[in-house]
Amino acid sequence: MLAVRKAAPALAAGCPVVLKPSSRTPLCAIAFAECVEAAGIPAGVFQLVLGNARMIAEEFLANPLCRKISFTGSTEVGRELIRGAAQSIKPLSLELGGLAPLFVFEDCDLDKAVQETLIAKFRNTGQSCIAANCIYVQRSIHDAFLSRFVAGVEKLKTGSGLDAGVDIGPLISRQALDGALEQIADAVRRGGKLVCGGKKLAGASGYFWSRPSSMERMKLPCACRKRPLRLSRPSPFSIRKPKRSVTPIAPTTAERLCHDARYRAHLPPLGTDRGGNAGHQ
């Protein structure tokens, strides 16, 4: 989706495109390139390059034939691109890491809100740059929302994405799975309440699967503590999927929480993905 969204307007404007996908997700980009070729776009107008991300990025930055770079990924890599682009004042379009809060208020259609929240968090197994990271629910409907949300999470079926009826497929790597499970354990040690899931799926033939989970009463300001909760640190493409933070809020605190979310998204550790080039490029 990201590659199509970036390439389509450039091609429509008559601009050649060179796509460098994440080294973790090359197959989707290859399939996209095959579709472009099948559509009859002239050879050379759309090109796909795979390889060392740093070397390719340096070529994009230094080569005057590259007139603009669009990047979706970590804040850390985004800073490097800004520094490199400053030499030639090369235009950049950047979508970087941060905090994505979701707010639910008492005047909502509760069942619809729960359903939309499940989609916002768990689409693509939670490995999406637009996935919700923290859920804030108005105090008056907190308990009702939480019970419905947990029931929805528990109904999600985990397994191979090629099997019918599966909602949650594999995480992208063992590192992603181990990191997610460690973040859950870390949050529990520091006072978070695990209300469902939290363990690797028993009997799975691969080591990628984990059962979707929900965690209650995680506080947004935890990243400012001397020893911040790992739950608040970013992971590549929302791989922290197996945890949900469902926190009750009073109506008068919503504006402050929104401001805090925007502000803290640009502060370490929330604004810095130490995973490097985890995102699409």
C-alpha cells in the first residue's frame, strides 16, 4: 500500500520512480513491480532496487538525477536523510515513528467503537505504521468498553495467513516475537495488568506466532520516568501488537493527553526507533 501510494502520483506526473523496499518485506515490492510491468508502463520508468539500505540511500542522496526522496520508517533514519539531503537541499517527504493514541468518548456507538479499535490495532497483525498504540477510554464507559474489547481480542484467530478465517498471522521475525513478549513481561513487572493473552501460541508449527493480548491501565507519561516502560518504546512497524493499553480518562484530561501524545511522539525514546532501517524506504 505504501509503495503504491508513493509511486502512483509520481508516475501520473510523468516522473520515473526507483523503489527501495524494506529488506524485511521485499516480496510485496517485487509483486508490485510485476504488476507495473504487466500494466505496460515503459521499461525503466519504474525500477526496483534491493540491497544494503545505507548504500542505496547514500546514492539517492548524492545522485543529482534523484530529485526527491519519500521515506516511511524510523525517526533515527529520518534524521540521517535530513542531514544528507541538506547538502544538496533535496526535497524529502518523511513519515516517521511516533506515538499513535486512540480516544474513545462516551457519546460513541460502543459496539462500533470496539470494532473499529480492533481493526485500527490488529490489521496486518498489528504490523502497520498507522496502527493505534495506546487506547484512552472515557471513564464513564471504560469498563463496558474494556469487556467488549477483550472479548473481541479473544475471538481473533491466530494462524497461517493462508488459512481461511485467520485474523492474526505471523510476526515478521523471531526478534519481533521475542521483543513483543519481553515488552509484555516488562510492563507486567512494572504494574500493568494483563487482561488476556500475553503468551506464545502453544502448538504453533512456526516460532512467529503469538496470541493477541490486551493490557490495561498503562500510563502515557511512563516514557518520562527514570526507567521507562519498554511498552512505550517504539518497535518496527508496531510489532508491539500483542499489547493494548486501555486507560480510563476524565473528559477534562482529553485535551492534555492529546497534546502530550503529540509532544512525546518527538522525544526519545518515543521518537527514536533504535532498530534503524526497519521501515519502508
